Amino acid sequence: MQDLTHNRRLSIAPMLDWSDRHMRYLWRLISKDVLLYSEMVVTHALMHAEPKRFLQYKQDEHPIALQLGGSDPQMLATCARMAEDWGYDEVNLNCGCPSDRVQSGRFGACLMAEPNVVAECVSAMRAAVKIPITVKTRIGIDHNDSWEFFETFIRTVESAGCNTFTIHARKAWLQGLSPKENREKPPLQYDVAYRLKKERPHLNISLNGGVKTLQDVNSILQNLDGVMVGREAYENPWFLADADPLVFGRPRTCPSDEKELLEAYIPYLEEQMAEGVPLHIMTKHLLGLFSGKPGARKFRQIMGEGACRPGVGVQLVRDAMAAIR
Ligand SMILES: Cc1cc2nc3c(=O)[nH]c(=O)nc-3n(C[C@H](O)[C@H](O)[C@H](O)COP(=O)(O)O)c2cc1C
């Protein structure tokens, strides 16, 4: 079992529809050490579908964590075992997602109100696997936003053996805000994560929310164990380019620029297309790659318009790349 402490210094957030295996493969071409999270996989769905649909990934993606959504300890334990069997390096339980769909399934952020249930889930998963079980959470929900509420949640979950938490450092409103608004409107409160680390220094604490530069990552790492980045990593994947030398202290092996990165990604596109994956499923992730560069709009236009055409091949990507000056 791999010790992920080093990799946790910087991780890429679980993001539905965004952090799929194709995007993760692209991130891995940029950084060797960053810890990659899957999209949230709901236990009911995983147990009733062909596991390959949710669990398939390429070995190059390691280290990789599977995020689960659920609140039934036995189902979570079964799914954690599946994750371990498929070679995942960690299983993370989602206690931060505020969407209505998730609340009706009684998981995600609403679980912050039921720390004992989360503790039972963690215990059951820990008993089922050897890989680490971790929790991603908000700092509060609705009017339950006191330090005492948050600390009780952490303490209770910790008592079940979880010692690694990712803190999305804003609370969630369970009613009245969309998931998108819940990632923007409640103010970020990094001080809550810092206080947690100070009072419970034996825990591994990663901070999540609003981080956009590697300089910010490194300054947060002065006080915490890790930083998780979501939207910036998706919208501007090149932000990771210097992560290996600057955050992980290892030589940079990533391509020298975005064009070279895309060239390195093309064999993957070809391989996946040969296995039946439509090009546009993968190229939708590439649209932000050249943002801010001359020709970026043309690049997006060529890719956006062409990727769904019948019979399209990777030449489209080369044609779009030619628009970048
Ligand atoms: C499109 C999208 C999908 C998301 N899906 C999930 C998810 O499946 N599980 C989860 O825990 N958080 C999810 N999140 C929240 C992110 O993991 C992260 O907590 C949030 O975006 C704040 O980090 P950031 O400011 O670096 O983006 C999602 C965010 C976005 C933008």
C-alpha cells in the first residue's frame, strides 16, 4: 500500500463530469505526483451497474482515489472493497456535496448533521479494506456553522479511525442555493481549517476552495498538510505545469508547453477512440488548455464544432492546434 502523505500535498478535486478518466490522464501527463480524485460514484449506482463503467482507469493515473457517495455502511464497505480490488489507492467519502439529488439519497453535505452515521460508514469501510478511508467535508451546513458543530463532526468521524480530511472551507446551504452557487456564495473561511490543524495536529488536513496558483498552494502548505484544487485545475490545467518541482520537489518531467502536452495526449485519444470512446467526450476537457493565448478562441471553435461530426479523427485536434500562434 502506497503512503500518500507526499502526494496529498496537492490533489485534484472530485468533480462530477469533469474529473473523469480522460481528464485525469491529461493531468497525469502534467504532474507525476499530484493525487487525483475520481468523480463521485454513488454506491447504489456502482452496485447495480457493470463496475467497469465507473471504476475503469489506466494504470498511469496512479496515485488515484475513488470518491464514494452514500450513507449505508454495508454498501459503502462493499464499494470500498471493489475500489481496492480495482487497485485504487484511497477511498474518499463525500460529506460536502449539497445537491438536492444527493440530499434525497441522504448523503453528501447533509451527512454533516449525522456524524454518528458517518462514523459507522467509516468503520465499516475501514474493516473492509487496507487502503486509506478519507472524508471530504464542508465546515458547516445551514445555521449549523459554529466551531463546536464542525469540531464534533470531525471528532466523531476521527473516533471511527479516519485521520485524513479534506476541508472545503465554506459552509453549504442545503436549501435555496444551487450546487454551483454553493461553491461561490458562502464565504471561504480558511481559518477554520487552520484552527483544526492547530488543535488536532495529528490529523492530515487538506484545504480546498478557491486556490488558483502554486504560490498559494505553497503558502497554505506552511500550515497544513495538503491543498485540493478543483476548478482552476480543470479550467486551466497548465496551472499544474510546475507542480512537480515547486510543490513536490522533484524534477519537472512535464511537456515544455501546452502544444507539446496535446501532442503527448494524442496517442491516448487514438487508443481510446479505437476502443469506441467518442472523440468529443475527451476533447471537451481540452477547451481551456490555451486560455489567454492568441488563437485560443479559434482553437475552441474548431474543437467545439468539429468533435461531434461523424467520422472525425484526431486530425481535428491538430487542425485546432494550428490556430494557436
Ligand atoms: C463541476 C463540478 C463538479 C463537482 N463534483 C463534486 C463531486 O463529485 N464530489 C465532491 O466532493 N465535490 C465536487 N465538486 C466540488 C469540488 O470538489 C470542490 O470542492 C469545489 O469546486 C471547491 O474547490 P475549487 O474552488 O478549487 O474549485 C464539484 C465541483 C465542480 C465545479
